[in-house]
Amino acid sequence: MDATQTSHSNSIPLAPSTLVPVLEDQFLSMAFITQLTGLTDKWFYKLIQDGKFPQPIKFGRSSRWLKSEVESWIRQKIYDSRKTEDGY
């Protein structure tokens, strides 16, 4: 998605993201994501359930997330938190 597209859950424009070829991407565990953000796994699973965080990729019983998708989500959170009422 680019800055002109919107997420499916609202009409707020998404921050630009970089598309990374899957074989050049990395898989992240929930433990890594929670350590990186300081937020709990319970909070992330609620976001996933609400469609506000990328769905996990299942490898048997293990769940992993693409680093590029997590980075894009973080970038979007930064973008959203720094917007003014004028949209800049």
C-alpha cells in the first residue's frame, strides 16, 4: 500500500511502506515483537483479532510475522501519532 491507499478498518491514509521480497525478509517471533515495543503479547493478539496488526504466519504451532510488515505497522503508528489536525 502507498500513502494514497487506506486501511480496511478506517479511512486514515497509510504511511508509505517499502515492499521487501519474501526471501529477503525475516520472520519475527512474538517474543521479539514484545521486547522491541515493550507491549504485551495479549495486547498484540487483541490487535490481531481487531484487524489492527498483521496476521501471523503459521509454521505448525509456531507463529511468526514478517519483519517488513511489523516495521510498516510501527511506521504507521509513528505517522498517525505525529499527524496534526490539518493532516500534516
